[in-house]
Amino acid sequence: MSQGVRTRPEGSGQPLSEAYDTALLDLDGVVYAGGSAIAHAVDSLAQARSGGMRLAYVTNNALRTPDTVAGHLTELGIPTGADDVITSAQAVARLISEQVPAGARVLVIGGEGLRVALRERGLVPVESADDDPAAVVQGFGGPDLPWGRFAEASYAVRRGVPWFASNTDLTIPSGRGIAPGNGAAVEVVRIATGAEPQVAGKPLPPMHRETIIRTGAERPLVVGDRLDTDIEGAFNGGVDSLLVLTGVTDGAQLLAAPPHHRPTYVDADLRGLLTGQPEITGDGDGAGFRCGGWTATAGADRLELTGDGEAPDGLRALCAAAWTAAGEGSCALDGGKALARLGL
């Protein structure tokens, strides 16, 4: 990834599945939604894998074990082994193991994924602040996690026990809408103690380090749907990224993205792994930025889009206009009318 400020999505003359050796794929919003595979995901991943690309699935959800995640993906038609799944529970367990003695007790506020990951690192999960823990770890424990578990964490943290969190995502998607995530639970303990946890999950470096250790990737491509976890995590790790538009990020958020949230590539869905990426031409002069049949320009107060063609090409051109205008900031120009032309 370039160390300068990205002002446009990049092009690629090769299919991304050939240009990169490993895809580090987010799950919810990229591979599946509400438990069902997203359109084109199964076939696209099968073709990428058959062409030699390794597929690894990277999730901030610390509740489910790698075996459980792999089983779900396999049921969806995406053959997956537990070794292909990397979770924030594994990342935080490694972080803890580097700071406490082998065999140390760790107070767990969360689900089975955390317990399995801690045992993998030779640590002993315990349930009470009175069990003499050497650390406290907090991860998503599902909707039925008892309120008393937050009290146990607070008792231990107030006694000076080091506090760790798998991730701090404030919300998670569910079949009924948006629900509180582990970050909301972390806030409860923060309010009660005034302390700050060490955090392992995306977008922070411990999670990226865990994926590289476990996959051995030399030319990884992060594939995600969230700017503040997937794309920022790739930025922090100094690797390239592909944003797909099948999850939470909409066109307006992408156009307003500050530099650390700007993906290397943008595409509609996982079929983007199987193709090259078009070059964006133009330098922001009167002719604007061109991609496919579209031309985008930045006016005094809004973004303009002319032409026609495929919607992702128009969005790429708009990104170039918006990011160039914003420089190191966040674009405040109104892109609503231009995005409406693309159906975004």
C-alpha cells in the first residue's frame, strides 16, 4: 500500500485473486448476512480458491469458536477448516499470554470462543474475581450474558487486574436489526472502573498480526464491508484492501472517508476478486475523473456525475473526485444527487 494519502481507488491489470496470495475476508456483510450466503459469494470464493488464492476468514466476533464458524461456512457451501478462521478471541488470547505467566488464570466475561482461545495459549479460564485471576478478558457473550458478569469484571479491574477486550465494536447486526456489541459491554465496565482495556480486534495491530502468523500470507488482501474495522485495519497493517458494497457501508460514507478509511479497491460484491480493477483517469482539472462511462467532478458545494455505465465505475470516479477534494480530511461535498444516479 502506498504510504501517501490515497486520492482514488487503484486499478489492477490482474484479477485480484492472482495479484494477492491470501484473501483475509470479513464474514458478516461480506460472505453472509443473517446466516445466509450473500449473492455470488459461494461461487466467487470457489473460483478464487480453485485459482490458487488462500481464503482466510477474519472475524471480530469472539463468541463462536473457529470450529463453529468453519462448520457454518461449510454448510453454506464454502468448504472451510478451523485453521482457516481467525477470531479476535485468538488475537486477545495471544496478547494476554505475552503479559502473564504460563498457566495463569484469566477471568472470562464472554462465551466459549474466548475460553477455547485461552486454553490454546495455555491459560486457565475462571469465572470469579475471587479466583485470583492474572487478567480479565471481555468478549461478546451473546444476548443472554448475565449483568452480574460485568460486576465480576469491575471487581477485578478495580483491584488492579489487567483488563483486555477482544474488540470494541459498539454494534452488531442481527436478524432483527442492529444490537449492542462487545464495545457496549466494555463501556459498562469502563464506566464502573474508569479503566481502559487493551484491545486486540480489528482495526488494531494485534488482530492483523494474528492473521499473518496463522496464514503465513505474503501478499494479503483484506476484504471487508466496514470502513472503521476492515479498511482501517488494513491501513494500520500496511496492506491493500477491497471494500464490497454488500454490508454496512453506503456510498455517502465511502465518499466522506478520511485517508485511513479509504480502500485500495471498491466493488459491488465478491465477484470483484475474480476480475481486474479499472483505472481511473484524470487529475481533477476541468475534465474531471473518468472511470468506465462516467465522469465525476467536484463543484463548489457538491459532487457532479455525468455519463452512464456500471454503477461501481461511477462510484470509483466519485471517490476520486471526493478524496482529491478532501485531501487529508473528510469530504463534505454533497454527493446525494450523484449517488442517486447510481442507485446507491
